[in-house]
Amino acid sequence: LLFILAKPEVERGSFTGERAAIEGARQVIESLRDEFPDVEVGVTGKPALANDEMTAAFRDSERATVLAFALTLALLLVAFLRLGKPFVMLIVLALSQCWAIGVATLVIGHLSLFSVMFISIVIGIGIDYGIYYLFRYEEELFLGRNLREAIEITAARSGPGMLLGAVTAAGTFYVLGFTEFRGVQELGFIAGTAILLSWLSMMTVFPAALVLIDRRHESRAAGAIPRAIALERVHVPLVERLVAYPKSVLLFAAALTALSVWGLSAVQFDYNLLNLQARGTESVVWERRILATAGRSGFIALASADSLEELKRKSAAFSRLPTVSEVDSALLLIPEDQAAKRKIIGDFAPLVAPVRVGRPRRADIDRLITALDTLERRFAIAANEAPEGDTKARLARVRDRIELLVIKLRQTDREVSRPALTHLQSQVYRDFVHNFQRLQANASPPQVGLDDIPKEIRNKFISPSGRFLLQIQPAVDIWDRAGAHRFVTELRSVDPAVTGTPVITFEAIRFMERSYQRGTVYAVLLVSLAAALTLRRVRETLLALLPLGLGMVWTFGLMSFFDLQFNMGNVFGLPLILGAAAEYGFNIVIRFMEGRDHGGPLVARSTLMAVLVNGLTTIVGFGSLMIADHRGIFGLGLLLTLGTATSLIAALVVLPVLLRLLYRPPGALPPPAPAAAAAARRS
């Protein structure tokens, strides 16, 4: 491989400030492709990889945001069978996201690769509070409340559950601020703030909009429908059927949990950041190719030296490391052992100086064939005597090529081949004479020092203050965790202050790994504490957390079946799953406790429908990320979708069954079997 090193001009204040230079280089390459169809050329390196990743991330973010809004609106239309109120709810959500962008602009001032996807993520979570509010509000209207009563009761009875869900969801993001990685901290602040603003808008702006829309209910008499009849009409038949078969439901949950525990052992962590990029990305393809064939990388380690002697010592030490392929510095143009080499040149200079090269003769094909025959026999002897291996195979290939050349010379018409060979001989003669004359002119070379280094190389490797730069090329795959660890560890054995992209990336991954681990632990503690403080009962708290726990176990176990691994792009999805899924169990348990205290069904239809629709909208928001070409964003969307779906199933299927089993009304008989119930109706 041949390399052209270019330094792009950077546009300040842009995420893709080097895009113009990179795209310009690619356009030049494309314009020359027809002229050189057999030459493969590509653009890679740190600027190209960063540009391609950010370009893909922003493109995927725009597409995912539009898709999330569209699918969320479609789900709301199906759930409420009308356009007006769901559309108003979505407008209120969009308003809250504008507030969030404003806050992010004022406090942080930019979006990163981590935080650029926050809108798609928050859409599925932020719309939840409006859905809870609207379902409960319409249930109260159905029960005969007037407009004011419906608004007040919804805020008083569903408000705590909505607030708990918002606080836990936002909290699971905010705890990322206690981590050590800045990008994760920014994501936590922006997403957490966006969730709280979503809740605020749904508790203030959305009720105000409902008052304007439903003015016809303002003077409605309270209690238009007898409460006992109304409560019977808000039962959910599907839930009643599920709780009638507790053993089947619990066996299903146990089987899925066992399967997940079995699959959990296959879950691994992929540290290779190249695997996060979109498949077929040019910069990634060429980075892998360079690593595999040239022992180089677009990402190099850097070290410095204060003197020429220190530069020589460090360069020699780095070069001896097994994980280093090459060390570039100002020493590239300063020969080693100059005194000994100048003496050798001085010894043969008197022999070279008087030599004059004669004019080339006309090509003699017979002499050429004889010489090639001799050369072919010598290569044959060398190939036969060489040990088995690559050297023997290469010698045999050269021998075979010489043999084919001799056969072609003997078979070709001499009158045709002689002019071509004469022309080739003239070209070889001119090249030889040119290089030989250069040798004669340099037969008495001067001592080469720092002052003889060209300006371009000097600017690259020597600072104005006289410090020297060393660029260290890796001989191992620095994108692999083990390779990066070996490379960085060996470099630090020579210079603890070594830096550069491979070192920074290695340390950043360590920080991110610790950040995600701590963020997940903090999120679990926060959710548990919020549930305990709100419910203030151990059993109810454990039941409220059950869907979250089952959902996480099922998610981890199912990852292997979807060929999904944890990586640096999706691992921060764990706190997101905790925040999004915690509200399902909270709202169901809180509504169950309300029904138990005030009379009513196991869990009211409005709450179950709200949880279902909220889960689906959250899945839509997360699932929209799966249209991304960026593999890291796609994996994040898939992980979040799995986590939300499994937590939703646990909340809607397993939790009601346990509530019925653990809180059977005093004196209640077991629910009749379907056959017995049918026989009773016939009698």
C-alpha cells in the first residue's frame, strides 16, 4: 500500500468541520477512477472516521425523529380513535422538546454523538405522561364527572404515579452526571431535562388545552352514571381471563426466565469501535485493510523528547517493542552511524568516480534468452534447496515466471519483439545512468544534521521551542481490547506520558465502561428508593419493581438470540430501560391500591390501556433508532426495544396475576373454571 498524508482544513464551530476537505478528496479520486480503473484508492484516518460517523449519526437522527413522531401519532390515533386530542398532545410534546433544546443550548452549547439521539429517545418516554393523563381524564368523564372534577381527580390520583415515573426516568439519566465521561454526562443532563419538561408540559399546557377543547363538559352534572355500573364497565376482560389462569401465566414467566438465564452466558461485550460504524463505510474498510496488510493505522500514539539524544533513546526503545511496527520522527532523515557510513562511501568513491557508462546496444534476444535460462536454473536450485514455507513458494513462482518469459521470447517473432525490447532497454539505460550519476555526485556526502531537514518535515516533527515529536505506529489491532491494552501498556513502559488517539481511546473506553456500570447501579438505587418512598410498603414496592426486574433478565437472555452484544454504543441503554420501564409497575400498583381502597376492578381499564399505549409509544420511539445505518445506534434501538417490550409484557401479564393471588378479597372464592361458568349460565 502507498500512502498520501494530507492535513485537512477545519471549519470551526462544526461537528463535521473537516467534511469539505474529505469530500473534496473523494471527489478527486472519483474523477480519476475512469483513467485508472485498476487502482484502488480510499480515504481514511482519524478525521475521515470521525466525519463519517458524525455524518451518519446526524442523518440517522433526523430520520429516526421524523419516524418516531409519525408512528407515535399513528398509535395515538388507533388508541383514542380520534385526531384532535392526540394531535394536541403531540404538539405539546414537540413544544417541550423545543424547551429542552433551548436549555441544552444555554447550558451545554452543543450536541455530541451521544446526545444527538435524545429527541428520538425522549419522544417515546415523554408522550407517556400525556397518555396517562388523557386516559384517566376520559375515564373520569365517562364516570360522570364534569370538566373541573375530571381535571382535578386526574391530577390528584394519577399525578403521583406520573410524577414518580417522570422523576425516576429523568433520574436514571441525571445519575449519568456522576460518571466520569463528559459525553455521557451531557447525555444524562439533556435527556433528563427533556423528560422533566415533557412531564411539566403534560401537567400544565395539556390540561389547559383540554379545558379549551372540552368546554361542553364544563356544566355537566356530576354522577350522571351510577358509579357501581360505571366501574363494572371499566373492567378489562383480557386481564380478567389472564388472572383466571395464574399457574399457566407463572409457568410461562418461569420458562422465559429460565431460557433467559441460559442465554445470559452467551452475552459478550464488543469493545471494537469500528464495529459501531455503518457497514461498508469507506474509512472503516480502509482502516481495517491498512491494519491487516501494512501494519499501520490512521490512529498513532505520540510521544515527545526534549533533546536529540532523548529522541534517539526513545525511538530505539519504542522500535524494540513487539506491539510497535514503526516509529516516525525527525530521525527518518538523519542517518544513523554517519561516520562509519561516510568512511565506506569514501573507500569506494575513487572506484566509482572515473566510471563512464557507454551507449546501449541493440537488444540481442539470443543473449537475453541465454541469460534468462541461466537465471531460471539458479532460481530452480534455490527453490529446491529452500525449506518448506513461504520463501520456497515465492522462489518457485519467480522460477515459473522466468520460464514462461523464455518460452514467450522463443515463440514470438523476432522482428516484432526486438523493437519493443530495444525500447525497454533504452528506458532501463536512462534510469540506470541517472541514478549512477547521482551516486557519483554524492560520493563525498556532508554530515546530515537537524538544519538539513526540509521545512515541511521540520514543522511536523520539531516544535519552535526545539521539542521533538515521535509518531508510533501499532503492530497490533488497536481496535481490539486486548491489542489496545498490550500496545498502551508497552508504550508506557518506555514513556508513561505517551499520548495519542489509541491511548486516549483506550482510557475513554475505560471511563465509559465505569460510567455505565455506575450509572446502572445508581439508576437501580434511584428507582428502588423512589418506589419505596412513594408506596411505603415493602410488598407493594417489590411488586412494582417486578416488571422491571423480569424485563431486564429477559432482555439479557434474549440478546444472544438476536445476535446482539453490548458495545460502547448501546451499553448506556441500560439506565434508559430502567427509567422507561419502571413506570409500568408503579402505575399499575398505584391504581390497584386505589381500586382496593375505593372499590373497583383489579386494575382499571384506563390504567392498563395507558400502560399498553405508553409501552408501544416507547417501543416506537426506541425502535425508530433501528432504521439507522450506524451500527451502534441500531444496536441501541434494538436493546431498548427488547427491554421495553419485555418489561411491558411482565407488567401487563405477570403483575396482575400476582396482584390477584396476593391480594384476594376476604371470603372470595377462586374464579370458576370456564366450563363450570358456562354450565352455571345454562342452568
